Amino acid sequence: MIDVLYFAWVRERIGLPRERIETKAATVTELVEELRSREDRYAAAFADLSALRVALDQELASFDASLAGVREVAFFPPMTGG
């Protein structure tokens, strides 16, 4: 099981702040593909990966990063200063 967290407009599009899922995905990209195939709201949230960042166990990561041993995946838009 893996905890998936959604922040900002990602959470708004999906309608959930977090969920616990069972996945066979080996990488973040594979997880995104699984999520996209669930429902249109996931497809909309993950339509443009260049507009998203991902963190694995609270460390920034790339979409080709391995999910081996990861307990938490968070998706969020890029942060801006201010």
C-alpha cells in the first residue's frame, strides 16, 4: 500500500486530499498511468506532467524515480516564491 497525496489544483480536480492505493507500478510514471486510467478526473489532473512536481517520502523526485520502498507519493504544482 502506498499513500498518495494531492495538493492545490491537483486536489481540486481529483476531489480528494489523499488516498491509500495498492499498485504494481515500479516508477512514478507508471503510477501516474494507473491513476490516469481510473477516471476522467485523474486524467484531467495528470494531463500535463510538466505542470506537476512529485515528492517521494517528502523528498523531491523525478517522474522516472523508482517506487521501491516508498510509502508516500505527493503531487503538487511547482512552488513560486513570494
